[in-house]
Amino acid sequence: MTGLYEKLGIKTVNITSGKNKDMSSMNDEQVAIYQSIVDESYERFVEIVADGRGMTAEEVKQLADGRIYSAKQALENGLIDEICLYEDMQNMMSEELGGVQFYTPDREVSLFASFFAKIEGLIPKSEAEILTDLEAELGNEVPMYYAEQLR
């Protein structure tokens, strides 16, 4: 866009209350700010995975280099416990937690349908609303998990 703006004679001016409020120019200082945020998040991620998987931080860092893993590769590297079908996961969670109620999302409402709906009751509740209602019905002492089936 910068080249196009220059050709058209358009100049942008950003007015801010501090030198790093508008970090769209990305000078060296601003790149360093963003990099520090990414580094902090990465270190926290490494801690969580190392703790949850019983690995050292170095072992996690060898795996966490930005690549993606297939389910088989993740299993071989100790990043997941097993590979199973969605229904198998539901059964295992129900057994372990002693009877779990699962919410299965309905199909998404089209923009057309929601635009022309006149009465609030005609618009299906969002997944968040359904889960909130379920939590209120069951009480907040019940552990709840949300999993969505991969397609």
C-alpha cells in the first residue's frame, strides 16, 4: 500500500499519545517489543507442555520449533496420549468423570436466516449461550469440557 499511496500522492499521518502507540511503522524498537511478547508466550508454552507431558524444557524446545505434527507424529513424540474417534473420546471421558453430558453443536445459522429472523426465539442460541445455560442448570460444581469433532 505504501508504494500505491506514494504514486497517488496520499500521505498518512498518525497522531498518538506515545511513540509506541501506533506500531505500524515497525522500527527496530517496535520489532523488539513484539519479539519480547512472542518470546514470553513461547516460554510459557514450553513450561506448560513440559509440565503436562513430563518432559524437560529442552525436550519440548526440540519439538516446538513451529512445525505442525500429524496425529501419529504427535503420539510418537509424546505430545498426545492416544489417537481415537470422537465417540471413543466421549466414552472415555464419561467413564473417567462418571457420566458427562455432551453438547453437540447444531449446524451454523446462515447470515440470510439470521438477517430475516423477526423474533428472537427463531434464532438458535449460540454454542456459548447453550453452554452457559447448561452450566447454570447443572451448577458450577460439575466439571465441564468442550470438544468439537474434527471433520
